[in-house]
Amino acid sequence: MVVLSVPAEVTVILLDIEGTTTPIAFVKDILFPYIKENVKEYLQTHWEEEECQQDINLLRKQAEEDSHLDGAVPIPAASGNGADDLQRMIQAVVDNVCWQMSLDRKTTALKQLQGHMWRAAFKAGSMKAEFFEDVVPAVRKWREAGMKVYIYSSGSVEAQKLLFGHSTEGDILELVDGHFDTKIGHKVESESYRKIASSIGCSTNNILFLTDVTREASAAEEADVHVAVVVRPGNAGLTDDEKTYFSLITSFSELCLPSST
């Protein structure tokens, strides 16, 4: 087994989710299709609720900002024409959500609605989050060794908490010290990692970031964060240069902590 020694100054392990803790297949084949298949029914059921209206207002605002984009789907305001008007609006929201998802967009408006839909599904017990089998034992070990463990994902903090709170391993939220999403900044921008360090109250070189995306790894490295690229089944392939340049792991069990050397 390949062993990667964690530098002695590292006190925080920052984890990506998709392709790192959780199979991409779970996200692509279960989480996202669930939204497309259920968004219309969800909107019809929850339309009158304040939270749902807030989600729609945010999506409408995003649609206005997107109006210059090719294929953008507008969301009309209510015109007060009863049931027909309602169905027209619901269909516009459905079409907008599907359009954004087809482009793999990460807008806050889209993420917020998705988070609320997943919450309903997880709480109803119709969905459980999958984690690679090495993740939970490794995180338990890191915490026993005194490491702090944080999550940084483009999925909303709310969605992250749902995954960790309703997993195939049970509720594992207690294993995580905190969560970050794109509200702190995008994952391919080095400034985001400086803000995360500042929020945690440590230096960037006290953090080890694990991700499957090399652009994120490069951005973190630019901010003086230690990185390792996680190679998992179903992840995008790496170039020869990337394989040479980055430290690679295929399992969290390959990390050797300073205290255990």
C-alpha cells in the first residue's frame, strides 16, 4: 500500500465530497436524476410554502441575470390568472432547473432548491448517502489523533449536512467540525482557501485538502495549502503530468498522520 506522510504542521483535513468521500455515480446517477424526476411534483406540493417561494424568487432573479445566455429559460412573475398561470410558472421553473442542470451550473439558486428537495427525500428515508468504505474509519482515526475535519463542497452546506446525517453508515455529522460551500468562494480560486483558513483560525499550511479535481488542488496549493489528489473509481482520468506532479491516494487509509509515524 502506498503511504503518504501528512506534514507535521497539518492540523486540519479539508475534504471534497463528490469523487473524494462519495462515489461520483451516487451524485450523477441518484442525487441529480432525483431532482429532474421530482421537481415538478415537489413544486406542486410545496408551492404555497414560504421556503418554496423564496427558492423560486431566487431562481427568478438568477434567470434575469442569465437572460443574455444562449438557451436561457425565463421564469415569469405571477399574473394572477389562476390555475393556468400557476401551471405555466411551475413549468417555467422546471424548465429552468433542467436547463441549469444540463450545463452543470453551480448557482446558489439552483443549489438551494436542490438542497430542499434532497432534505425532503432523506428525511422521508427514500434516500441514503453513499460513502467509500475507507472514509468513516479514516475520519474517526484522524479525529482520535486530534485532527480537525472540515468539508468544502460546491453543494450547499445544507445538502452536505443531509449527506452526512443520512448516510449508509448512519448519522456521521459528529465526525465533521464544520462545512464550507461556494458562499466562501469558488473551489478553483485560491482566495477561497485563504478565507477557509481564516474562518477556521489557522494558517493555510496547517490544512491538507483532499480532492479529485486537479484545478481545485492547484488553487489550494497556490494559497499554500497542502494537497493530495484522490483517485477513485468513476473519477475523471489524470494526465501523466498531473500524476507526476500531485501526491495521489486511492484510499484515505493511505494517509499516515504525523503522530502515527
